[in-house]
Amino acid sequence: TQRVTVRSGDNLSRIAGSQLGDASLTPELYAWNAARIGNDPNALRTGVELEMPPSGFRLSQAERDAFFRSTHIAPPPPGNGFSDNLDARDLR
């Protein structure tokens, strides 16, 4: 299982893009790590160790839509690969 430690300046979209090869997998990355991240994916804390989901793990389109609606994270635009979710902050 691949793990990544959140660094200052990271956000879920950047981690999904760099580690999973596709920033649009941000909802899957959050769903797989919700217990580590907490209720707010925009409150990503530095030092948290995230586990990368298995390559075949996908949420339904309804679950993905609900994620983007509830978090106010915009789906990444085509070709950009990144979203507008907040960077990690050292909240310790």
C-alpha cells in the first residue's frame, strides 16, 4: 500500500494528480482517507499520512457529484489537473 505524508502547501487535488496520475480522483482519495482527514477535506493537515486507494477504487457519479457540491471543491478543469481546494496548513 502506497502512503504519502501531507506537506505544507499540499491539497487533495495535487496529491491525487501526482500520486494517482489524475486529479479528478480527488473524491476517491478523500473517501479512502476520510477517517484520517476528518469531515472537511479543505482542512488537510500537514503531517497526516494518507493511504492511496487501490487502482480500481471508484465512487459512483452521484457520490462524486455530492462530494464536489458539499465541499465546494471544483472538479479539475480538463487539461489542468488541479482544483481550487485549499492547501494544507500546519494546524498543530
